[in-house]
Amino acid sequence: MAASERVKVSTTLRIYASFVDSANAPLTGLTPTVRVMRESDNKFLKSDATWITPPGTEYTATALDATNMPGDYYFDFALPSGVDQYLVRFDGGATAANRYQRSVLRAVKLNETDVHKMKAVLCNKSIQTIATGVVAVKDDDASTTLLTLTPSNDSVDAATQNIITPS
């Protein structure tokens, strides 16, 4: 399992875990359990998609492919719509040398437009107008203005503070 992963809210994420025995051989035929805790209030996910304080609800992970990928299991977690952090724990049972595996999921409101704008700021053409200090970040076509960065004159201490505004 990944140590930490950022995922978009309101999506379903397939989370994986692999279990081995003391000789490092993949374990098949397990029924690993999964618990999901919401970090903001330390509540645990129930099967009816509500959250409770005691950790009473556990889900069962599914074997990915016992023949071709022995020891690999997964759990499909439907992330709620709110931004939060979730702690996920797989328990492979007493026979697994790596019995407990944990992952942290950070649910973020990141959409395709945001990703496109971040990529443009890092990779695309930018043009600065020297007289005003305004920087225009261009889209993939190198001519359409995607974002403008405008210096702020509101503060003597931070006269060059940038404000990002959509174009």
C-alpha cells in the first residue's frame, strides 16, 4: 500500500495490500479485513456509509488474482464529498508476517481544470509586461491567456505580492 496518496473527493479508489508469510511467500486464501477512519473526528466508516465513534465495522478485502498475483488483495473505497484525511488499515491475520498495513488518503477538491492550470504555470509560455509587472501564463496553444499574475501595490512591505486571477 502507498504510504500517502492525494485523491479527488467523491471518487472511488481501489486500495491494494500484499500479504506474505515468514518466508516472504505470498499468502492466498486470506480474508483480510479493512478499517477506514476519518481523521477530522476519529470516526470509523460503517457499511451504510455513515460514521461511528467505536471501530466496530470492518470490511473484507478481495483477492486480486490468486493465480497470477498471489497474495495481492484490494478494497474499493468510495470517498465522501468532503475534504478530509482517511487512515486505512488492512489486517491480513495472524499468519501474515506483514499482518497490518496502513495507508493515508488525503481527499482533495482537485479537478481537471486545476491540474491543467498547475501544469501551465510549470510548463507553458509566460509573458511579463515590464511596465505593469503583470505575468500572463499561456495555455497549450501559446496564445490564449490562461492565468494572469498581477503585482499588488496595497502594501509597502509586500509591494510585489502576486495575486492569481483567472483570465
